[in-house]
Amino acid sequence: MMAFVIGLGVGLLVGALFAVWQMSWFRSLRRYLLDAMDAIVQGRYDVRMYEYRSRPAEIAIFRHFNRMAERIQETLADLSQERDILRHILQNMTTGVIYLKSDGQVQMVNHAAERLFRRPVEQWKDRDHWTVFRNYQLGSAIDHALLFGTPWSGEFQIRDGVTVAVRLVPISAAPRMRNKADGRHDVLMLVNDVSEWRRLERMRSDFVANVSHELKTPIAAIRGFAETLLDGDVDQEAREKFLRTIYEESLRMGNLVSDLLELSKLEASDSHVDPVAVDLYEVLVRAVDRVRPVADEKDIAIELPREQRLHVWAEPDLLLQVFLNLLTNAIHYSPPKSRVCVTWDVLVDRVKVHVKDNGIGIPKESLPRVFERFYRVHKDRSRASGGTGLGLAIVKHIVTALGGEVGVESEEGKGSDFWFTLSRLDARP
């Protein structure tokens, strides 16, 4: 009996010691697991649990933990890579992107938005949208999008000559706020520069209006004189005068249509211009031969530079058109018995050609607009000479397509100097 009691006591003691040891092992394992998980919480995703001198049960736990940690690390690496790609795309977009938190403060802005608004990112981050944009219509639309999730799109001018199209895209803030009962929204703001589109629309509208106006005058004249002739009560002298006017107006309409077609053809073939080496003096002589009869009628002398083999990069027919338009313009606005002088300056890689006259000149305020379509400095004189108002516009379009520049220097009453540049090529045998 005594042996049984002693054996029982020893067994209980051994069991108690084993239980204490097990408790200590469990606390040690628990502490090890907690330390490893705390490390992951702190962002140390490379933490692993080692199996050295571990029990089979521990090894299974450690291996499961390590697989979990590896999976987390791989997932975060993939997310980080995707984030970097998206950030790179975002920063290289031509569309301005601005992200507003539900409290109305700017959270993120890309480079395109910085350039559009000319405001560095430091002046955006964590600032209220009212202090950044300062536009009542836009600010009100942003507030509605933030509070009620109302999308909006519109345009406004951020500075002179710059118009932007803005689109507001509400995004529910619940996932970020972890409060699905909260109705607040974040807002993604997309901004595009539409200044050039609006400018082209205005140009197209003005162009149609100008063409209509230019055609209205000759059409009215032709109709009026034709109706008078149809009445029959017109003497021979008046009949000849009316017919001559009808003929001149029809020529003017034909010239206008031809210039419009020429300008349209140039605009359509901008990307198909194929410049070659062209002898500048040879093309100038061809142009002078074409306009000499008109110059002789007004007793206007055309002076040319000394003959030399000078090659430029251009298309012969287009360069001929430039010379014809500039020479014709100079002759029309020069008084009888004056002269038109053509010269050029040979620069390092370019040639600057001048067409000078001793005509009536151009007022200072009109100089910036002389190359616009249908713009006439002296409207009555231009129409009387048969001008369409498109000649200088065609010159500018051709020279620009050939990679050159065009300009004018003039003083009212003392004549004008129209010039253009072209790329120079080495002289060829």
C-alpha cells in the first residue's frame, strides 16, 4: 500500500513538472509567435521562424507561419510594383489629375496639373480646394461632389488664353474611412487643356464668316448689274460698264475660290511636303517674269540681287508661290514709277529673303495681323486691286511648312520689308 502511495505521489509530481514544463514551452512559443507577428505588423516582412531544435508540432506551426509571411511579402511586392507603374503612368499623363479627400483637401496632384495651373506640388498638398482653385463655379461643383457624390463637367479659364475642361468623378470614401454608413466621397478631378481646340473653333467660325462676307459683295454686285441689264433700259455705254464690272467681280470671285482651294490643299498636305535642293535665284527669276507685265503697267522697276548659285531646302512650286504672292503684294501697294527690291542675307545655315517696296506702308498696330486670313490693312484699296486677303496667309503657311519663319517690318508712308527664311544648303555644281 505504501509503495502505491509513493508511486502515485511520484507520478503526480512528474505530471506536475511536465505540466509546468509544457506551460513554459507554450509561453515561449507564444512569445516567439507574438514577436514574429509584431515584426510583420511593423513592416519587417522578411521575418521568418526558425526550426532549429524544435518539436514536430512547432515545426508545422513555423512552416505555416513562414509560408504566410512569404505570401504577404510577395503580395506586397506585387502591389508595390503595380503602385510604381501606376504612379509612373500618372505622372507622365498629359491629362491633369488631382485627388481630393472627403474633407476637401488635395491629397495628390500629377505633373500635368502642376504645369497647367503653374503651381508646384508643395502649394497643393493638404490644402483646401478653395484656396487652390479660387473659382466659384468649380468650388461649388467640388463641394457637391464631396457631399452628395454628384459628378460634374465643365470648362473655365484659368488665365488669359488658357481654357481647361474639368471632369469631377466622385469616389466613395467608405472603404478608406472603414465606415460604410458614411456618405462622404473623395473626388478625382481630371483636367485637360482645350485652349487650342477652342482657338481652332473660333478660327473656323471666323473663317466661314469671312468667306461669306467676301463672297457677298461680288455676288450682290453681279446680281444688281445683271438685273439692271435684264430690264433692258440701258444705253450702250452703261451696258459695257456694267458688263465690265460683272466680269471683274467674277474674276475676283474666281481668285478667291482659287486661293481658298490653295490654302485648303496646303493645310491638307502639311505632312506630305517633300523639300529638295532648289536654286533660289532661278525660282526668283521665274516669279519676276510672271509679275513683270503687272509691274510694267504701273512703271514699277523690280530689282534683283546679283546672280549666284545659292541652294535652299524647299519645294520649287511652293517657293514660286511665295515669291509671286510677295511680289504681287508689293506691286499693288507701291505707287507708280517706284521700285520693288528683292535681296537676301546668307547666314550660317539659313537664307533670309527680303521683298522691299516704297509703298504706303503698314500702321504699327496692324503689323501683328498682316498674315491672318482675310485681314486687310487698307480694305478698299485691297479689294480695288483684286486682292483676296489670303495671299500673305498662304505665304506664312508655305514658309512654316518648309521649316522657315516669316515676318514684316514697315513704317507707314515709307514702305514695307516682307521677309522669310529657309534652310540653306551647300552650293552644288
